[in-house]
Amino acid sequence: MADEHNTVEHVADAAEHAVDMAHGAEAGGAAMPQLDPTTFSNQIFWLLVTLVVIYLILSKIALPRIAAVLAERSGTITNDLAAAEELKAKAVAAEEAYNKALADARSEAARIVDETKAEIQSQLNAELAKADDEIAAKTAEGEKAIAAIRDNALSSVTDVATETAAALVAALGGQADDKAIAAAVAAQMKG
Amino acid sequence: MGITDVATEAHGEGTGLVFHPLDQFKVTPLFGDGPVHWYTITNATLWMAFAVLAIVAMFVIGSRGRAIVPSRGQSIAELFYGFVYKMVEDITGHDGVKYFPYIFSLFCFIFFANFLGLLPLSFSPTSHIAVTAVLGFGVFIIVTLIGFVKNGIGFLGMFWLKDAPLALRPIIAIIEVISYFVRPVSHSIRLAGNITAGHAMIKVFAGFAAIAAVAPVSVVAIAAVYGLEVLVAGIQAYVFTILTCIYLKDALHPAH
């Protein structure tokens, strides 16, 4: 406890000293090294030397160099951006050309499909017409043959009927009149 | 009571408490113990030279590759360049760009002096009002000259606000003139004050670390203040530069 008490006293002392010191600085003036005029000329001289040296180093060497680097960089970036823009435009043009070629190819394909369809259709029609003609011709031929056969058959029937009628008339003892028999057969055939 | 007396007294009590928070700002000759003449090589000279070396390392050696795809060092150099260049161009417009090397030199000197000053046992040139006053008044004089060269007597129109009611204009003009002449003072004291206060605070906390019971708090506080000082070192360089740009803009385009 005593130690602690001492410590507190020390702190109080120190604070007092600090306050005294501040007073001392105010009253004495020279207590602050900043306010000692004997060092002013020295500091001002070396400050001016330092400032001139810094100004010369920066304005003659460092700043032009950094400015040149920055300008070069911004130039490079601008050029690269322009080149990228150009390449992008080229890519867009290429894509358009590709799309156009694709569309052309599609329409060409559609046209070929249509043409081929039309050609096949016309060939098909021609073949169908030809086949129809052939069928019609064969039918007509057949009909003609049938007609001829029928005519033959009819005339045979007339001959047979006339002969049969003449034979019947003769068998019955009558005198066969060829004209009458033919007329009678014809009349029977019609009926 | 002087600071030396305090320190002696603190030693004399045998408590281990040592307060020399302002000793770090002393300008002393590097070689020998003689008086500090204007040409004497002092610790201020040394740490300004370190700032120059750091600038050479980062911007000359860093950019020596001139690569389209930059190396790490070149990236950092380009980052600084782009950051300050954009600041100058955004604030002062296109006609302010030709003053970019001057503004960039100021920024680099303050930035590297601030950060090198954060190394243990180092010296911060920017904590000295003599240094920051030269920087601040240098900006003030150059900007005022540019204003008169570019705009002639019309530069004074900056103080005569056409938008204000006629009766108020003389009063506003007086206020504007006063604020114009206060600019270099605030410009330089802001930088020196920030750096001095932070560094002194670290030393005060370090002095308290001698007391065992307070030491952990003290160490944490030092770490915290150091973190804050890292922030301050960057921000003060930025603030000084952006104010320079704003003053330059007023000189180039005095119409509000």
C-alpha cells in the first residue's frame, strides 16, 4: 500500500513537473529549441539547399521519366483497346457472313428440294399418262378382238340356224325357200 | 523554472522519472561541439539529406525500369505522382499544372521529413518553425507574385467581392486582406505544431514509463500516439500541399 501511495505521489509530481515545464517554455522562450534564433540561419540555409536539390532531382530526372512512362502506358492501352475494338468488329462481320452463308445454303437447299420434287412429279405424271395410254390401247385392242370373235360367233350362229332350218324344212317335206328361211332366221335372231 | 532544471530535479529525486520531451528538437552540430553557424553541418542537415536520399531512392531508382508494367517501386512512385498531379489539376485547373514540380517537391520534402522523423532517435526538420515558415512564406510569396504577374492589378479584385452588398464590401475587403496575410502563418504553424506536439507527447509518455505501475498504460499510450503520428505525418503533408494548391488557384483565378 505504501508503495502504491508513493507511486501516486510520483505521478502527481511528474504531472506537476510537466505543468512547470510548459510554464518554463512559455516564460523562458528559449526552452523550446524551435524558438532558439541562433539555429534559424543554419536550418534555413540547409532547407533551401535541400529544396533546390529535391526540385532539381524531381523536375530534371524523376518527373519527366514517370510522365513519359505514364504517357506511354496510356498510349499502349489506347492502342490495345482500339485493336480489340477492331478485332471485335471483324468477329461481328465474320459472324454475319457466316449467318448469311448459312441462310443462303438453307434457301438453296430448299430450292433444290422443290425443284427435285417438281421434276419427280412431272416424270411421274408423264409415266402415269404413258401407262394410261398403253392400258387404253391394250383395252381397245382386246375389245376389238372380242367384237371380232362375237361377230364370228354370230355369223356362225346364223349359218348353223339357216342350215338347221333348211334341213328341218326338207325333213318335213317342204320345199326350202332360201330367202324365206334367211328372213325367218334373221327375225328370230333379232327377237 | 527552465526545462533543464526540471530534468535535473527529476533525476535528483532518484525516481527514474526523466523528462526531456523537447530535447529531440535540439539542433546540434554533427561534428564537434562548436556553435551552430549557418553553414555548420547539423542533425537538421543530416535528416534533410536523408529525405533527399529517400526521394532519390523512391523516384529515381524506383522508376529506373521505365516499365509499361511497373515494378513495386515504380508503382509507388507512380502512385505519388498521380496523387499529387491529380490534386494540382483538379484544384488549380489545367494552367496550374506547370507548377506541379514545385508543389510535388514540397509534398515530397514534407512527407519524407515527417516519416523519417518518426524513426527512433531521429530529428524532424518539419517540427521547426524556421523550416515550416520558409516553406509557408515561400508559397505565400510565390503565389502572390504569380497572382500579380498573371492578373496584374486585377489580382486585388480577389479582396473586393462583387457579390456582397456595397456597404459591406470595404469591411469584407479588410477581413479578406487580413485572412490573406494570416495564410502563411497558419500554413507553417499548423505543420510545425502538429509534428512538435505529437513527438513531445510520445516523449512525455515515455518519461512516465519509468514508473512500474504506470508503465503498461504508458506503453499502450505510446503505441497509440505513434499510430496517430503516422496518420498525422501523412495528413499534414497532404494538408500543406492541398492548401498550396488552393492558394495557387486563388492566384490563377482570383474571381471567387
